[in-house]
Amino acid sequence: MTQSSDQNIWFGVAMFLLGLIVGAILSMTQARGISSLPTAQVPSPSQQVPSPQAPQKVDVTAEILGIATSIGLDEKKFSSCVQSTSFDDTIAKQLQSGMDAGVRGTPGTLIVSPKTKTARFISGAQQFESFKKNIDEMLKNPLSKPTDSSVTLVEKFENVSAKDHIRGSMDAPIILVEYADYECPFCHAVHPTLERVVTDYKGKVSWVVRHYPLSFHAKAKPYAVGAECAASIGGSDAFWKYTDAVMGK
């Protein structure tokens, strides 16, 4: 074997050994690099963010009892009344009368001429000007057709009677019959508007509230029962004080 051949062999062995050493070093480096990567830290129970608390349930009975006592009604009598079913039939009949008149949501207000037994229907929490325009037209001619395209004539409705709770005189030429849900925010919004109508017309317009509790408002019927209980204990004045207190919330 020549000297040149020996050198080639030893060069090959050296390069092989060098490759093994370099490979081992790279493997160790990669292993250390992976193990040193940060891992997600799981918070201990004391460090975990608390979940939001569930909303507290409101005791509707206690709520309406508070309203009743604030307007001076006997607490014991009122409490006994709202726990009964005495007014279920009254509320159901008023709801049905509203549906018969074409009411499909709240507030739904009829502008009624008791003398001619004609009525117009205004849907929703309309502005004062809308009520004024239609009232003025009916005061001039209760048989006239509305000039406002959004207002319709009512073919079938229950006329106002002594069993209704009325603000103003039964003899007024125009009576507003509002079908209301005591939990409805739009009923709350239109309430001061209808108060203004009655005040501004000075005896020419009276106001009746009938119950139209919507099925998706859990408080609507209990509030309506409370209104009827207020009337049964304190008369029409108590009904309106209770209604003003609820709608003013």
C-alpha cells in the first residue's frame, strides 16, 4: 500500500469521526432548545378569572307591593289580592278585546268617539303631533276618515263603560283607549305623551288603560294584577297612581 493510499484512508476515517461528533453536538443542542421553549401556564384555582355571576331574580310580588305601599295602599290587603286569581278573567277579556280591535303589539291606542261609536287605531309610541292631528279630525267630524295613512279605522271594538278605569270624564267627546303592557318600554315612553294629551285638551279627551300583557314579558301580568288590586282597594285614583308609578320607572 502506498503512502498516498494510507493518507486517503485516514482522511476518510477522520471525516467520519468528525461527522459523528458534529451530529452528536447538534442533537444535544436541539434537545436543549426544545425543552427550553416556554409552555402554557395553567393558573391555579386561586389565579383563575371568576366567571360572571348570574343575574339575580327579581321578586315581582315584592316589587309591586313596594309600589302599592308607596301610594298608600294597605299592605296586607294588597298582598292578599295579588296572590289570588281574582282578576285573571278580567285581564284575559281585555287582552282579547284588544286582539279583536286589531292590536298586535303594545302600545296600541284607540281614539274613540263614544257618541258615534267610531274609533281610529294608532300603533306604537307615536309623537304628540300624531295624536293631536287625529283627535282634532275626530272632534271636527268623528265619522271622517284619517288623513294619516298609518292610522286605520277600527271596525270592531269594545266601547268604554263604567267597568273601565278612566282618567277624566266618561262624557268627554273623545276617549283614548290604550292597550298596554306594564313591562313594555314603548308603553313607558308614550305614557307622558298621553298625559299631555289629556291635560292639553282640558276635558275634551279622557283616557282608559286596558291590559295587553305580552307573553314574553314575565312581569306584565303580575303588574296588571297589581293595577286591578290597586283599583279594588283604592278606586280609580289608586289605579292611576299605581299606573303612573310603574310607567314612570
